[in-house]
Amino acid sequence: MLFKLVNLRTGRHLTSKLKNVFNQQYAFYAHNKFNVEAKDLENIRNIGISAHIDSGKTTLTERILYYTGRIDAIHEVKGKDGVGATMDFMELERQRGITIQSAATYTEWKDININIIDTPGHVDFTIEVERALRVLDGAVLVLCAVGGVQSQSFTVDRQMKRYDVPCIAFINKLDRMGSNPFRVLRQLRAKLSHNAALLQIPIGLESDLEGVVDLIKRKAMYFEGVNGINIVERDLPLDWQDEIEERRNELIETLSNVDDQLGEMFLEDIVPTESDIYAAIRRATISRKFTPVLLGSALKNKGVQLLLDAVLTFLPNPSETVNYGLIERDGESTKLVLSPDRTFDNPFVGLAFKLEDGKFGQLTYIRIYQGAVKRGDTVVNSRTGKKVRIQRLIRMNAQTMVDIQEAFAGDICAVFGVDCASGDTFISKGEEVVSMESIYVPDPVISMSIKPINKAANDNFTKGMSRFTREDPTFKLSYDLESKETIISGMGELHLEVYAQRLEREYNCKCTLGQPRVAFRETILSRCEFDYLHKKQSGGAGQFGRICGYVEPLPPADYLKLEFLDKTIGTNIPKNHVGAVERGFRKMCEKGLLSGHKVTGIRFVLEDGAHHIVDSSDWAFEQAAYGAMKELFEDGVWKILEPVMLVESSSPTEFRGNLISALSKRRGQITSQDESDNYSTLYCEVPLYEMFGYSTELRTLTQGQGEYAMEFCKYCPTPLEIQSELQDEYARENQTVVEVKKKKKN
């Protein structure tokens, strides 16, 4: 249905260009507004697309939307048309050519509804990947045919394992110089320990890429027509037969090792049919015992439709994954298996996994795990107990909103006007309180001071910071009372720079960032005992609390943990006061003695003590813990810990010596090297404290041809000279604060 559009003021018809835009938008809205239906569970897939930086995730998603009819034109991530990729709708994303926020969309392929979340590749925005994988049933792991398994690939793989998400691997960019999918397959097996096998092999590589061979069907697949929209099957050339059979047998043998049914057929020399192989791949993929590997080039429009077929065929629907809710009963958590049935008969359970502030208020993304919700329903936040009315229920297509009337188990939807935090669970009103396992949030590794250039923009600064900290759990805001500075903490320099730029663009608040501050930690090196008595009598009620025990270091793998262990026997310390001792211990660990950073990696063991029948209280025992920790700070042997990053630095082989020298000067320890097609990659562990300014140095050393990526690895003790430097700096800061306070008094 098309319209004749007339300007009511002038009486003229609109231009054909404007008519086309309006008609396209109306057709899109009409299709989605009036044809939203409650699909069966078998016809739904919830998938994420994850990978290392610049592996082609967003380009791949753009092709998926095009081939499924969601968009009518392809736009590139760094296109010259000024439009940019559909999923990179933020202005900053289009300017930088990277994905900053995960973006959700939905589409249909062969009558099956696919909810897709496109995630960032930079480790600085790892929380976007984390919360996406938390709510998805399957994922596509995109690997570059040249770069292969890279640093962020390890992080994404760990996140998939954490939430038990099955995946398909897609080796992208076969059209690039130096592409080698067989080397990437070997890396997938060796580095990520995936039991993987190719389902396809390429027909040509680099500029000669023409299509792929389907090993299961034994057919050559070519992608012809405009943007490769037509898939043409052809018989294999005779000289390909031997290699095809060898690769096909390798696939069947790899599958037989993890699938009992196919394994029995293999042992009995029964030749499996195509349907047998497809069924075995699906079973093994869903159980995370096998990773099917597909090939293609999203940029050259080859292989994307076959990847969509694989998503439908091999990845699970919501009914094939078991999800649990937690019910608190008598102080213990009991697991409850949630029903995936798409009906209003079951109580509603949904998880808010992403918050986003927009012009219409807070937008909350929800994955529904049980029951259903419709517009106008009242639900309850299980954490706060507050009732919330669903006034508007929508589905997202990147930044485009489509109103829907109801959503069912297995759906990903969004609501407006709901006050909540990321990770909150919503349930039906009047039902037993159920909560979902929350999202893992990594600790920030870097801090910087920030302040608005213009004091008149303080209100906008406050609004922006409030929004960003609510949306992103890895972005922290604090105020340093000693330095009188606002401190922001995050996952990397890029992470903090992006938020500073967003303040300027979205809130007209230009800010300056101070010197980056690394999130050091302090720990004790050896066991140290304490016996502290807190006693105070000043008329009226007194204070009395005595605690005895010891503090010991935790192993290096637990450097980020704080443990409290109660080993008291009898009533020397009443059990109702033990919690106060732990509270005092943890508060004292917020600021260490050496550098003012948090104390971690220690175990506080309470063995004995004493109390007074009248003067003992929670406050007295909390003060006793303060005093004991102060004595431990003075008597114990303490060490500063620093975050160490896993760094992957790549450049042409001719610059490898320069890279090794530069990383060694930064206290880097090279763990392995990889060389392919005159390109060298170094894998090493480098303290974050030494990594500032490395990007500029790398460009200088490699004539602009080098690149690097890093992710958090572990905490390690600092060298003595660095520790002395940090202690001296902390002492100078304290001295400055004392002098300022004296001047104010005078």
C-alpha cells in the first residue's frame, strides 16, 4: 500500500525521494506492528555475535539483516555514504568505526524468528559481551581468516563457557591477503581447546574467493546476483573429489568421538546419511562437545546465508536450554527449573540485562525466561519488592522501536519507565520471590580524574555520570576526599575516553581527564597473629571487645578475594557479634597502609576473644577489628600488587625485534610468538602500569603498521622500586593534605 503525500501548506506533492523513505518506513512499521505473533519455541533462536576487534561482527550482522529482508540496502561500518552500519547507530561508533554498545535486533529466516545481539570487540567494553551472553541460548564466534584466534577471542570463549553457551565458529575475511582458514582451525583446537571441524572448505582464497564447498552435501556453493543474494549449487570438479572425501571423513571422525550414536555407526562401518550427520552435529553442538566451523566473507557477501542455515539447524531453541531461578527458603537458596512454555499459565520471570537512557526515559532490556507479560501488566522487582506497571512494551531493531502487545518465554523485549538495576529479576505480582543468577561484572583496572572545563556544566556532568554508571556496571564513579577530585574507573583508557567524549556530545559538557591511575592492591606476605583489646570507659555505657586470631595470605590465584573465617568455639565471643568483627575487617581493607589502595588476597581468621556482659556491643567489636587491622598493618610484611595484562602485539616481521625490545623495557614477559605470511605476533604479559603510551610508541616503531590488544590477566607483586615509588607518592599526598588542613585552621 503506497501513499500520495501532499504538503498541506503548499499543496505540492512530495518528492519521489521523500515518498520512498516514507513508504519504506511505513512498510517496515506495518510489517512489525501488526504481524508480531507468538512463535512456537522451536521457531525461535536467541544468538549473539562475538569476536576479537575488527573480525567483522557488525559487517556480518549487516549482511544478515539484508538477506533476511530487515533492511533494503547494505551500509558499511566505515562507509562513505554517511549512513554507517545499522547496528552502529551511535554517532561516536560511526566516527570511530567500532562497536561501543551491544545492539539488539530481531529478524526472520525461513519462518524462524532470530533475536540477534551484536557485541563490541574491544576488551574495554567487555561488560556488553558479558550481559549479552548471559541471556542468549547460542552464539556465533567470528574469527578472522588472517588474525585467527586473538586475545579477545580467549575472553569471549571464557564468557561462553561461564554461561554454558553453545557456539558456531565462522571464519570471516577469506578475501583478505594472507587468509588461511586451516591455520585458524588448528588455533581453534590448540589455543581454545575446541573439538572443532570444518563443515565447508573454500573455493579459492583472497581475491580468488568464489564460494565454498559443503562437505556434508558434497556440493559447490556459489553466491551470485546482486550482493550475492542467489545461492547456486553445482557439482564438484573431479579433481576435488579426493580432498572433499578426506575432509568429510575428518568431520565424521571428529563427531564420532563425542556423539554416541554416530560413534556406534562409525565402529560398525555404517555410512552415515546427511540427516545422520546433521543430527549428530546438532546434539554435539548443543552439549558444547563440538564446534562446527563455517567459512565466508561478509564484506564480499559470501557464506552468510549458509551461516544463517547453520544457526537454525545447529543452535538450540529456548526449550533446549535449562534455566534456573533461585528461591530463598530458610536462609538457603533452592534452584527452581523454569518452564519455557510460551503461555500465560506460568508465573512471569524475566531478567533485566541491559539499561539504556534515551529521550523517552530509561529503556530496560529484558529476557523472559518463564511465562508471559503484556502491556498494562504489573510486575514486581524481586530485589526491591517494588511493583512496576508495564506501560510500554517494545522490540528493538538497533535504534528503531516497534511496539508489541505481549511477549512470551524465550523473547527478548524492552520496557520504558522501569526503575531498576542491571541484573534485577522481575516476577509476577503475588508469586513466590524468584531471582535469576546475576551477571558477572569484572572489577575496573584503571582510574582517571575527571572534571568539567566549565563549572556551569556541573549539572549536565552529574546527569551524564548518573546515567553512565547506571547503564554500565564496570564504569565506577567516586570522590577522593584527600585530593578533592572526581575519579572514574573502568576497563581501559579507551573505555574512559569514550565516556568523556559522550559527555561532550550528549550533554554539552567538555571534560579534562587526569593522569591514569592503576587499580593497585595490597596484600600480606606471611601469616601474622593478632590479639587486640578494645576497652573504653568514659562514664555511662562502656565499650569492651577482645579478638584473637591471625591473618594469612591467600594463594596467587585468589589475589582478588577477601576471606573471613570464624573458628571461635563457645561463648567467649557471642555469635551475634561475629558479623561486626567481619564488618570492621572489611571496612579496614578498603584502604591499605602502603599506598592507599584496597587490601585483597588475605584471610582473616577469628579464633578467640572475650566479651563483657554489659559493655560489649557490635560497635565495640567492630572497633576491635579496626584496631587489630591497624596493628597488622604495622607488624605484618605487606606487598603492593599490580594488574598484569595479556598483550597481543602484531606487526610485519621486519619490526619484530623493535617490538620485543619495547615490550621488554616495559617489563613484559613474552609467553609465545606466532609468525605467518611475513606478519609476526607476540603474546606477552605486561603490567598495566607500564602500558600507558604504548599505542603511540607502537605506531612509531612499526611505521603505523602495528596493532595491539590487551585484556586483564592477573595480579602480581610489584618490584621493590615501583613499590617504593608508590609509597613515596602516597606519603607526599598525605603530607600535602595535612598542610592544607593546617592552613585552613590557621
